[in-house]
Amino acid sequence: MQKLNDSILVGDTLTTLKKVPDNTFDVGVTSPPYNKQENKKGWLVKNVVYDTARDTKTEEEYQENQIAVLNELFRTTKAGGSFFYNHKTRWERGVMLHPISWLAKTDWTIRQEIIWDRGIAANIRGWRFWQVEERIYWLYKPKGDKKIGEELESRHALLTSVWRMPPERNNTHPAPFPLTLPTRCIYSILGSTKGKLVVDPYLGHGTTAVAAALLGHHFFGIDISPQYVKEAKQRVKNKDKERAIVETEMAKHKVTMTFKERKEKGKFVGKHRVAKKKT
């Protein structure tokens, strides 16, 4: 296989990942096509159409494919590495199709479910309350017997498990996530380190690659659309035009005093703090 660092390839995700060596990636972020069934009625579904891919698999085929892709990502991610998987809950004839259904069948440890509050509705009918959220699953590859992994630095953990970010609007891809999203994922895990390898197996217009590059890391992306790959490569070349977005997100990762520092200095650390014994 050709070099992986700073590469964006045209190809089928599963087929391409099978060619990647074990323990290659440090962290990854992606949002796959959601199998929304383009052949179903409704203007919103039929107008969200990709350049090459089609969301017309049976649900069984879709989930089997996602499990296989995620297991390949597990194999190719280093021990102690993380992968962030963005998906939404869907409904088929009134039955909820939840991502946890297939994520629980993969080799990954599900470390956390994060709510992405998009602020706008993805469905506009009245069958249920308007769905303005999607899910981001923080998946973890254990290192040895450490199922939970290392703690996040306080400056990252303080951002909470609800991420309020509007979707990207000025993008010809039908379902892009904002640059802020992969920036937060990558920066929270890798911090100030540089030169790690970030993967996005459904790269689209290259948002994850741009975030990785602006944070000082290498990237590896796959997309089945030659047009999207072409546009993603151009976007990476012009990445400095988007630097301000990344810097704005990084500025949110700050804390004046950590829990440990507050405790050491005798500051307030919560009403349930154990009182000191009297001597």
C-alpha cells in the first residue's frame, strides 16, 4: 500500500482499510452515510444525495458493514487510541434504529456517548419532537487491561458531554459536520503533541484532514467519490483559510485551576468534600 501519512484515497472504505497494517492510527473521527433510504418518501431524505454513494442498503446489510468497518478501524488503531463515531438515531416504520445496536457488537470499548446539539432540526414532520441532536461515540481501544484508559486533562474534560455546534452550511457535501467537531475530538485526545496520524474513513470534503493538519498532525482519509477526494485535497492545501476556526475551538480548552490544584490549595472542591478530622 502507498504511504499513509497525509494521504487521501479514492476507494471503498472496508476494502481500503483491510490493506492498512495493524496499530497504525493514533485517533480517528468520522461520520458515515446514515443509510437514510433514498428510495423512501420525503423531500428531506431524497434531497440529501451523495456524489457516488447511495443510502439504499437493507438495515441488516448496513449494520453488518458498519461493524466490519469499525472492527478494521479497531485493528488499525494503536492500543490506547480513540475513535469518534458520529451517527444519529433513525426510525423505520416507527421502530427506532439506534447506533448502540451495532456499536455494542464491535471490538471497541464504548467510553462515552456525547450529544451533538446541532441547533436545527434534521426532520421537519410532526411524528415526534424535532430532532436537533446527533450522537458522537467516543470509542476506545484498551491498552493492556486498562479498559477505561487515561484521564483527559481538565482543560478538555470541562467542555462537558453536550456539544453545541451548528452544522457547516457553506459546503457542497450533503451532510458535513463543522470543523469545530473533529478539532475538539483530536485536540482533546492528543493535546499539544504533534505528528500523530489521524484517520477518517468517510472523509467527504476533508473536514477531519483539515483539522488534523491545522493541529500539526498527519491525516489519512478515504472516500468513494473521486470528486469529493479532489475537493478535499484542495481544501487541505487551502487550510490556512480555516485556521481561525481551529484556534477559536482551542481557546475554549482552558481551566484556571485543576481539581487537583484546588484540593492542594484547600480551595472549594464540592459540597461532598470529606471534612478533615479534628486532632
